[in-house]
Amino acid sequence: MRLLSLVLRWMMPGLLLAGSAFADEPLAVIVAPLHAKALKKEDIALIFKRKKLFWNDGTRVQPVNLPASNPHRRAFSLAVLGASPEDLEKYWNDMYFHGFSPPYIVSSDEAMLRFVNENPGAVGYVPFCNTDSRASIALVVTPAGHISEDVSSFSCSR
């Protein structure tokens, strides 16, 4: 029984992703073009947990999320941060008392693209096929919840 519990816990993020509206499309982690080089999953996690506050050029980092109920946010949170939006609530309650606020929240993919375009230090995420020239893709979260730093291996069929 304990083994079954461990197996289910290990498989749960992938199962949650597979059941979401995100299941058939990769998710692009987007940044202003100036900051797209040499980002790794660990960098993005530090940014969204407010542990990395500045880019190498001194620009303030501004992570931005979709609402907690959005399936893209759930997919991003599970794959990059290793926890659901609900599980991160306690983290943000603790961080708030240390002077750190959670990332900004925007209402849609279009709002995310605009925010990243208008704020040089911003980092967000949208479905891969919703990206455009307003932002650069730093990483891709696959439908299975894996992270790919090789953005060139993905294409959009729309």
C-alpha cells in the first residue's frame, strides 16, 4: 500500500496535467527579448518564488501569473515550482511576513503577452502557439510536464 501511495504521488503531476485543457499543447515561458538567453528551470523557479530579484543587467525581475484556477497556471506551477497553486499559498503567506509579495496576476494569455512586452523585467507563460514577437520564449513546458531548454524543437501547427 505504501508503494502504491509513492507511485501515485510521483505520477500525480503528470496525471493532473493530462486532465487539463493544457494536455495537448506545450506552454512557453516568456520574457522580454533582452533576457531570454541562458535561462534554466532553476532560474525560473527562483524568479517565481521571489528568490531571484534582478536580472544580470540590474533590471528588476517581475514574475507574472495567471489566476490560480487557470489550467495553464496549474501546469506551470507543477512543472516548474513542483507544487500546485493551492500548495504555494502557505509559502506566500510566510514570504509576505518577510516583505515579499507573490507574483503579479493577469487575467488572460493576451494580458500576459502585453505585460511581458511592456515590462522589461517580466517573466510569464502562455500556450506555445499563442506566442508572438512581443516576447521571447525562454523555456518550454511539455504536455507531460517536462522542461525543455531547446525551444527550436517545438513548432506550432496553427
